[in-house]
Amino acid sequence: MNPTEISAHLSPQELFLHADFVVKSIMIILAVASVATWAVAIEKLYRYSNLEKRANRWLEALAGQRSLVKLQNALQSRPEDPFAKIYHAITGEWRETHKRDLHRTQSGRDSLKERINRVGLIATGVEIERLQRGLSLLATVGSVAPFVGLFGTVWGIMNSFQGIAASNNTSLSVVAPGIAEALFATALGLVAAIPATIAYNKAAAGLNIYHNRLTTLIGITEVQLSRQLEAGEALPDEGSHSHENHNDNTVLLDTHAHQSAVGGKLAAQGA
């Protein structure tokens, strides 16, 4: 076998086609893991970047006077935004308290402030948990893929030694293809693991930044609501818009959805 034929036989396509069944299966698994990693990484990084930009807009809306009015108007265009859902859960608790006239006394107002804080924390936990879905794939591929590729390498080298023993020939033309197939599995493992690790670290950092933005937004919102509570003012969307009932129904639906998610989370923790 001349050098040209050896080079052609060592191409990635030929290495895959002539690989052992076990090594070939490992190559397929690693290739699928690599594609899934890129898909999840692109989706997460793009989504976290957009969420952070929106959070900055919400912070701008909360600056200055009548900030809750501006925030309410801004959130109406993004009802699916995590902070919009958290805000609706908080205002839903406000409305429920006022509906039952539990805010008439000082103790009732203090209890409302505490409940608003707890609802904000729980709703934030629910939304962050949703945003974390998919990151476990990146972490798993980043940590496991090199070892899967290494297993394919060990298996391929074992087959190569068996072929050498059977043919009683140690020339390069006999040894090189089997060794190359084995090492190709390790290369695929690294190709899957390196981007997954980088993407996981970047996505985790982006999610942590967004979590901090949410904490800031919720804190400012709670301060504004506390101020309005002490002043006896209504929410910005109460009493001044003709679609009040529609907004209330939407908020209550969002609040019930958050309460269901939170209840399931607490039940799972109790189990």
C-alpha cells in the first residue's frame, strides 16, 4: 500500500466506515452529542442575551417618577418574559389582599409586604429553574464525552493488537488504520466536550447575570409597591383603564400558574 492509498484510508470517512461496530457506535453517539450541544448552546446564549437586554429596558422603565406606570406599559408587550410573569404574580398577591381588605391595618400592610417578597422569591425560583433546562446536557457532554471517546480508543487499540497478532505483521500499513480509528474516537470526544464546556460556562455566567438583574428589578418593584401601599395608592393599571377586568383575569391566570408550579416544586422538595 503506497502513501497515497494509506492517506486515503486514513480519511475521517474511511475511518468511520472501517471501524469496529462498538467504535462506530461511539462515533455516532459523540457526533449526535456534538450536534445537540451546538443546538442547545446557541439557543441558550441567544435567549439569555435577549433577556438581559430586556431586563435593562425594564430597569430604565423603573427609573424616575411614575415608574410602575412605565413598567406596566413596557411589560404588556412581552407577557412571556420571565420578569413579566414575576411582576404579575406579585401584583396578583397585591390584588388578592386588597380584594379581601387585608391591608386596612398596619399589621395587614406589613404582612402584605412580606407576602409580596416571598411571592417574588418563589416566582423567581420557578422562572430560573425553567431557564436552566438544557444546561445539564452541556454539563454532561462536557464531562462525559472525553471518557466515551477514550473508551472507543481503548476498544479500537485492542482490536488493532488482535489484528496484528492474527496477521503476524507489524508493518505500518497494518497497524496504522486500526490505531487511527481508535484515536479518531478520542478526537470526536474532544470535539464534543470542548464546545460543551465553553458553552456551559458562558451560559451559566449569563444566567447568573440575568438572575442578578431579576433580583434588582424585584427589589425596586417591591420598594415602589411598598411606597404606594403606605400612601394608599392603587396599582397603575387599576381604575384608570377600560380593560381593567381583562388585565385582572390575565394576572390571576398567571398567578395561578405560578402557584401551581411553586406548589409542585414544594411538594417535590417535601418528598
